[in-house]
Amino acid sequence: MNQTETKEKEIIVTEKSPKKFFVETYGCQMNVSDSEIVIALLQKDGYESAPSAEEADVVLINTCAIRENAEDRVRARIRDFKTQKKHNPELIIGVLGCMAERLKTQLLEEESLVDLVVGPDAYRSLPGLITKIEEGEKAVNVVLSLEETYSNINPVRFSGNKITAFITIMRGCDNMCSFCVVPFTRGRERSRDPESIVEEAKLLFEQGYREITLLGQNVDSYKWFGGGPKKDFGKVLEENRDVKTVSFADLLEMVALVNPLLRVRFSTSNPQDMTDEVLHVIARHHNICKYVHLPMQSGSTRVLGIMNRGYDREKYIQRINAIRTIIPDCGLSTDVIAGFCSETDEEHKETISLMEMVKFDYAYMFPYSERPGTPAAKKYKDDVPEDVKLKRMQEILALQRHHSMVGNKSDIGKVFEVLVEGHSKRSKEHVFGRNTQNKAIIFASDKHKAGDYATVKVTSCTSGTLIGEMVN
Ligand code: SF4
């Protein structure tokens, strides 16, 4: 090929408009955070974000596998995109995340118009895989990594209020709770370099963000060894003994010191790993929110045992007491599963009695849904009849609604510092935000905008929201 031909080719390449992509996200905060990494990686490679799926050349569905109905929703969405593909045969449809990891090539076979399947540790390979598809092949990368933390990627915050953001501090989980698919879809636990986390927090603050949530499946087991992430699982790194390790308590403090106006939250804690040291760090720093999400899952020691949760009822109560002693004004939320394998009526009552004892501000509550491939699916029978599961679920829901209402009523007359997140959906004269306990508060204001702090006195409430007025 002569010089002129090369140049012509270069001109053609330059004039070609960039490919457009659209990412649709399902599931947890971790998936939202992963989508932000995917967007950053694709933009770095010259792709542009499309405002809608209809305008995209590549549609990526970031999926959740935690419950069967989450997967059903994704399958319905894939079928929508298949219809779109009939009008635009060039459209590339990709499935990312936990469902991609769980089903692997099965998705290509079942849903024949899916072109791309990429697991949570393989997003760096996305641009190369898209090129492969353009050359007429299907592409899959579901290899899980022991090291990938995407620590050098600055996520692109694609949605939200530009005030609150997530920062992923670790990936994977080593806990193997028997009902959970996460260790199989997100692989082994690994912690991210703390310096890169602090840098990301600083950058977000400079960009105007005022609240960050540090994310991990089990943040309390965050551990960074001076020489690098924990590589040889289960073995102490003898050679790193003299190098300072960074625990979650250390990391929390490092991030809190970025700026006193930057609120810090974290999710998710695990009762077996949550230390008093972490609680003391929370109590010490005004800008670390006084709120802990501590999943209980069940109030029965036997059920917790077969769930392989690593704690019993007593240990859970002991952790709640530690929170209440060290952080007296702490907001508390939890996760509860109704009708896990072999759960008896008595054991369900133990869940109810533990909820009565703690009186959570909020709870995420689900009837047990068996996930293929999990230890529970292999070892235990999903033998609680659906109508019993639903009845137990209704009891749990009703009790939680009652506790949320009682908790909110007890806030009437109290004064809170509120970080304003935007205008209330119902009225332009009202703004909404959250207090440190993570409760939503609405109040009338014509002078506050998103990102401002306000002092607000609670005057009334519903079970989900506090209503207040500004205090000068
Ligand atoms: S701690 Fe248990 S429930 Fe949470 S992600 Fe890990 S295995 Fe799943």
C-alpha cells in the first residue's frame, strides 16, 4: 500500500462518526457503580454515550441475578431489544454483570440475538469484544479475576443528582452465605488501593458532590496490605508484616478527612465482621453518617446456621447493642428473608421478636427465592409452601411499616442537619434531602439548592418521609 492510500484510509477513519452506546442498569448500587466504570472504559476508547437505547449502536444491559424475578425482567428487556434489532440489524446487544456470569454462554444459545456476554471482572475487554462482533463473531468473557478492582478507572457518573455518588472499595465476596449467588457471579473478595479511593473522593468533592457511599459486599472485611491487595487468600502475607495494613476503619477515617463538608456513608456491613473500631470512627467524625445497614436475614440461630451467615442471634444482638452504645443516635436498617428452607413457625416468630427488639428504621424484605447453583439449592429443600412464605412476609412487612411510623413520629420536634438533594417531586416550593440517619426530609425553601446543608425541624411525618420546616 502506498502513502496516498494510507492517508485516504486515515481520513476515512477520522471522518467516521463514533459508535454510540447505551447502558441500562438493573439491581444493586454495585451494578450502578459498575455501569459507571463501563461508561468510562468505552468513552476512553472513543465511544459516545447515546441518550436512549433507540439511538445506540451498542446496547448493554447490566444485570442482576440475586432473585428470579430480577432475571425475568432482564429477559423481557432482551426481547424488547431483539424487536429493535429487527429494524436495525447492525445493533449489538450485550449482557453484562451477574446474570452474564451466572449463565455464561447459555445466554447466547437461549437468546440468540444477544451478541455479547461479559462478566463483572472483564469490562476492560469490552472494546475488543465489540470489535470482534463487528467482524462477525459472538463474544464472551466471563473470566473472574483475583486482582481486578478497576482502581485506575475514574467512573463516569451518568445519572443521579450530581450530589451523591458511589465509590466501589472492594469487589467479590468470600462469605458463601448459602442462599447467595454473589460469590459465584462476582468472584473472590479483593480490596482496592486506598489511595485511589481517597483520590476519587477528592475529585468528586471538587466536582460538587457532597455525599459518597463506599460500596462493597462486605465492607467490614476490607483489607489492604501495603504491598498490594490480598492475593493469597487464607494465608497471612508474612513478607508484608512490617508494612502497614489498611482496615475498613482506617479507610473510613481517611475518606472522612477529605473534607468535613463531604458526607460519608457505606454499605454493606456484616454482623460477623463489624468491629467496635469502625463504630468509634463513625462516632468520632461528624461527616460520617450515623447510619448502619446491618443485614439480619433471620432471628433464628438455627436458620442463620444453615444460611451460613457466620453469626447467631446473640452475636447480632450484641452488635446492635454496640452500635447503640457507641453511636446513640444511629439510624438502623436491615435485610430479612421470609421462609428460608425448613424455617418453622417458631423460627419465623424469632425473626419477628428480633425485629421487635431492634425496631429498625427501614428494612429490605423478601420471600426466599432459590437460586440455582447456590449451596442452599444443592443442600436444602425449598420446602416452605408459597402461601406460608407470603403470610410470613406480610407479617414482617406490616411490623416494619409500624416500626418506621413509630420511629418517624418520635422524630417530630427534633432538629436535623439535612443535605439537600433536589426539589420535591410534588411541589416546586419544597426541597428534599436526607439527615445523617438516612431519613428523607421534605421542607419548604426558596433558598436551598442541591448540595446545600440546611437545619430543619421535623413537624410531621408519614411512614416513609419526615416533613419539616427550616430553622434559622
Ligand atoms: S455477605 Fe453473604 S449475602 Fe452478602 S454478598 Fe457475600 S455471600 Fe452474599
